[in-house]
Amino acid sequence: MSANISELASQLASIARSFHARGWLLGTSGNLSAVVQREPLRLAMSPSGVDKGELTAAQVLTIDEDARVTSDHAVKPSDESLLHIRIVKERGAGAVLHTHSVWNTMLSDLYSREGGVNIEGYEMLKGLQGVRTHEHNEWLPIISNSQDMPALANTVGDTLNNNGAIHGFLLERHGLYSWGDNLAQAKRHIEILEFLLETIGRTLIAKTRG
Amino acid sequence: MSANISELASQLASIARSFHARGWLLGTSGNLSAVVQREPLRLAMSPSGVDKGELTAAQVLTIDEDARVTSDHAVKPSDESLLHIRIVKERGAGAVLHTHSVWNTMLSDLYSREGGVNIEGYEMLKGLQGVRTHEHNEWLPIISNSQDMPALANTVGDTLNNNGAIHGFLLERHGLYSWGDNLAQAKRHIEILEFLLETIGRTLIAKTRG
Amino acid sequence: MSANISELASQLASIARSFHARGWLLGTSGNLSAVVQREPLRLAMSPSGVDKGELTAAQVLTIDEDARVTSDHAVKPSDESLLHIRIVKERGAGAVLHTHSVWNTMLSDLYSREGGVNIEGYEMLKGLQGVRTHEHNEWLPIISNSQDMPALANTVGDTLNNNGAIHGFLLERHGLYSWGDNLAQAKRHIEILEFLLETIGRTLIAKTRG
Amino acid sequence: MSANISELASQLASIARSFHARGWLLGTSGNLSAVVQREPLRLAMSPSGVDKGELTAAQVLTIDEDARVTSDHAVKPSDESLLHIRIVKERGAGAVLHTHSVWNTMLSDLYSREGGVNIEGYEMLKGLQGVRTHEHNEWLPIISNSQDMPALANTVGDTLNNNGAIHGFLLERHGLYSWGDNLAQAKRHIEILEFLLETIGRTLIAKTRG
């Protein structure tokens, strides 16, 4: 499969600016990728250390399956490229998005003892690919954070293997990962999971009244 | 009555983009409609599964009273078209809007045992058509969520018949419906009800701290 | 004193769109005015029932000291024009702004028994005209809401007379009024008071812990 | 070292508009500066009393090490220019940014007895220059607020000397200061610290409910 790099790069930059405006990619945090081709693997990837509110298509680089830059860019790819590559391989995903929102950071902390967040009974769940009813249990695993990217990529791989139905996962006190067949679906999944995490967080605060 | 489809479609797309920016239509959730003509009924309706932040007038389709697409679009209409049609028929509404906000989702859950949310004493209520004073009780019924659209449409019909004065209703853990004589009035009603639900939700949290 | 009506109208429309984006003028709520001339009094005033997110300079009307429209507009002025006129006369204000935010609505309810909100010790207070230090007590009176505009205008007049130093007041479960020598100063005062009310509201929730 | 004033001024104005949109510079609050040259010191500085949502590059003035305006502007520089100058000298910073957000104001109040906020264990910390892991303790000192700028500048100088590793500090019930080698890095630091303060504030509220 091959795709138009410049088209993917501009979609990716547009999503980055939209998510930065919502406060989900502040301080150059987070990263975004989309599959350009699979054999050999080429990913369009956001560069490291760039203000996502000003990301342009021209800044989007391409990397191979070992996270080496294959495009003509001097900058390095995101430190977390290995996680994107693992998700693409394990899930056959066409796009992977990673956000740092206040609510996903908070809930990855508050629910760390439970090992994840169970989300059920919300209509919004139907926006997750393959979910047909609000009577659905979505498990959002929480993985301990680490700076050892190869080790963390293996933990992510194990989590994906042990949870075949999940649409995303949290890294503790770090952020949210989700993915999709393409950038539009991955964006939809992030918006839905961010919405549900904020709803659960605010409900937690409101319910423990009286 | 007949109206300019392209004008309605562009108004509808503009409202969709505005509400998406506020986080009320994330992840392709929610839907919007406006009456094009009544005999036979034709509704301008947002397509299913589209990013409301990027909705264009050209994407807006038209449907008949059985929710069949009558315009030249390959996509299907929103699953909830039957609810829009029922509201249009029961209320003679010219436009129907449905939003998924964090606050309307939360309150439809927190107040489900009460069967609805009673809103009274707020000046903002005067923005609801026909309300002349803040000394008004607005009942916002909560309907159990369902994936059986014909059955849900009947429940909505009963709710409208049993509550002649209401300006909207909540679907439990799902979202808010409101309507108006035209798109501008329906937009006004959504903005007012969203405002009041956020105010009630935040006040609930603040009051139970003192 | 005379001013350029079209310039005032475009400033007024720009502020309306900015405040609507922040959620302070949802559902056609709130209103804005600026003095065009004083003898005889002419106010540039936002029309009633208009979406403030789409307000244009051409829609801004002018009224006299009895709130009669003097410009060539078919629409009626805001119901609350009498309050604007009273504030202009009592304070010699050049502009009056009225917002409906979630936080000002909440605090006008939560503090109604105290008769107002006392704001002290915040650097932000220095943005209020004439305040030189954060060691300042700003009293924000809360006036009971009413639909009798002449009576409410008199209560507002009494409140202004009895509180010579105030920069604004709240109407209970209704909203915030502030003013300034000109539109820029009135906008600054609204932004500051909205900021301080949100800060006090969130602090109230956080402090009542443990 | 010399830099392009107009380029710095337009970057500075762009950051001001972005932060105003987030509600971090409401009511003409806050100020921004960037080093134009060091020998003799020249700072590009936001003017006092200007709406940051409408700041233009042409309004940005330049000051010397005594906070005297050296550009052809009639307005005065920010009252807090002395703090910017001190930070530039103590840290060799290329840019200094000061924001007034609801969350930084709240936490500078709630944590004043502790003398600061300790931030640890968040991935977001890695966005602070020189931080390599989330297993990092960032101390954000809280300095008592004052209107005596020379005295406050000295306290700031002492705080910087006594806390060599800090990336910012809070002024009690006033706001946040951060800095960087250039405007992009300073903007990144502000976004990260604002994000972390909001996360800590919301977590504080949520945890004390369980």
C-alpha cells in the first residue's frame, strides 16, 4: 500500500494544530504518525521538539521501521517513534496519535492502582471502530511510564497482545495513545477517548458528594 | 413552506463547526437537521460519521420522512434521523440539533434517577422561546438510551406529548436534543441549555464542598 | 463629546464576538453599549436577540436616554438598555458591558446571602481603573434579579450611589455588569472580573478539602 | 549577540495573542520580553496596559537595563520590567514570559504555606530544558507579592540564586514567570508549567473526594 506523503503530512499537521488548540499537545508534547507504505515500512512522523500549534506539512519527516529518518530533514524523530512502529505492526494501524491532556494525565494517575480505566454505558463509545452499542465495556489499560523506549515498546506490544479489543492505552502520568485505519479514524478515536476521560473525571468529582 | 437548501446547508455546517470547536460534537458525534419543505417532508441532515469540525455545505444531505436519502449522496444519514423526524412532526420544528457535551453527558447520568433535570430561577431561561421571566421551571426530561431507533423515536414522541412545554430532552449518558422554529433559534436553545447544564453541574460540585 | 459611531460599532461587535467565543454571551444573552454623545445622550447598543458570535457593526443600533431607537433599525434594543443608561449617567461611563458566564452566574447564586463577593489580595485587581495595589478590597454587590426594568434600574442606581468605588455588580443568577471610560477599559474590567470570579469559584471548591 | 528586532517583536506579539486566547493574559495582564542585544542590554518588551489579544509587533518597545524606553514609543514599559531584566541577567535568558492564569493564581495561593509547589513524576517535565526523565523533582518557588519592584527584583534574584535548577517561579496570588534561551523555549516552558499546575490543581480536587 502506498499513500500520498504530502497529503498525509498536511492532514497530520492540521490535526496537530487542532489538538494543540484544545490543549492536548502543549509544550511540544505528543506526537503523530501515519503509514506511507508498509513494505518496507515508512511512517510520516511529527518531528521532536516542535510547537504543534505551528506544525507545517513541510516539517513532517518520514522514518523506517527502525525509526531512522528517511526524509531530507536534519531534525530527529520523536523519542516515542518506536511505540508508533510497534502499534502499526501489532494492529495494522494506518495512523497513531499520542496526546498529553490534563484529563488523560490525571486519570492515568488516579486509576493506576486499578491498572486501567473501564469505560461503559456511554453512547460516545459507539464512535470507536467496531463498537455497535453503548452497552459496551472499553478497557483502557494504564502502562507504567519509562524512558527505556525499547523496553516500553515491548510492554506496549504485550499490552496489545493481551487486550485484543482495545482502541487505546494510557501511559501513567504521561498521556494517551490511540490509532486507526487512517488519520481521520485515529483523530476520531482520540477525540472520543479524551471526551470520555474528561466525563469520567468530572463525574468522579461530582459523584463523591454528600 | 419551502426554503433554500444551499442556504440551510451552509448555516447547518457553520453551526456544526462552531459546536465542534466548543467540544460538543467531538469524534463525529451529534447531528443537525433543518426542514427544507414539509409536504412532502424533506430534511437537510448532517451525514453520519463525518468530522463536524470540517463539515461543508456540500456534505449536507436531504432525507424524506422515512429517513431515506433523497439527495445525490452516497453516504448514509445519521442513525438518529428518525428522532429528528419525530421532533419535527410533533413540534412543527424547523430545525433540530443534538450535541454530546461533557456536561450534558454527566448530568444525564447524575440525574437519571430523578428522571430529568429541573432548571429554575436563571435569567438565561428567558432565551428559551416563550419564556418571559427567570421565575420559570424548565423540565429537561432524561430518556433511557437505546439502539432501537424506532422504539426510541416512540419514547421521544411520548415524552414530547407528555411534556408540552419542554424545549429539549436528554438521552441518558448520550446527549442533548433541542429544536426551534429555525436553525438560529435551535442554536440559541442548545447554547442556553448547555450553559445551564454546566452551571448546574459546577454548582452541584461547589455547593457540596461548603 | 461626540465619537465616530461606525468605529464604536465595529469595536463593540469585535468585543461581542470575542466574549461569545469565551462562552460569556451564549444564546444571544448579554449586551454591550458605548456612548456616542452625551447632550443629548446617544448610546450605540447591541440589538436584542442577536447571536453575539456573529454580531456585525451594521447591526449595532443607537438609542436615546429613554431607550428609544434613533437609528434606522427595525429591531428593538436590549431589554436591559435602561440599566446601561443608568450606569452611564451615574458613573459618566463611556461604555457598559454585560456578560452571562457560568462562573459569574454560579457565584451570584452561591454568595447571594452575603449580598456580594469580596475580592482581595489578587494582583489582577490592579487592572481595575484606579487600583494601585493587590492589597485592595473590591466589593462586587449582588442585586436580586427582576423583570421590572425601571425598578431594577432604580436598584442599580441606589447600588451605585451606595458603593462609590465599585467597578461592577452581579445580578443574582443572571450575570455581571461592568463599565469603563471607553470600550477598551470596559472590556478590560470584564475580563478581570470574570477571571477573578472563576479563580474564587475554583478556589472555593479546592479549599474545602480534607 | 544581536537579533532582528522586528522578527522578535512579531514572535512576541504572536505568543501574546496565543496566550490571551487561552485566558492566560486577560485584562491587559502579564508581560513578555526577549533579548535584542546584551552589551549594552536591550530588551524587546510588551507595553503596559495593552490588550494582549490585539498586540502587534509595532507596539513592542525596547528598553535598556534600567527599564528606560529606547524605542520611539510614547507608552511606558510594563511595571515588571525590572523582574525581566533581573531574570535575563541572572540566568542569561534570551526571553522571559509572565502569565496570569486561573490555575497558577489558585495554586500560588493554595501552596503559599509550603513556599512552593513540588512537581514530580510527570512525563511533561521532560519538556523543561535539561530534564531527561519524568523521575524528576521540579521545585516551583512561591514568592510573596509586592508593589515595590526594586525590592521584588532583589527577592527574585535571591530566589534564582538559591534555586539554581528551577525553570520558573510563582508570585503569590499574582502569576507565573518562566524563561528560556529564546522565545520558543520560554513559550514551551510556560505551556508545560501551566499544564502541570492545572493537572495538580484538578488532581488535588479529585483526590480529596474519593
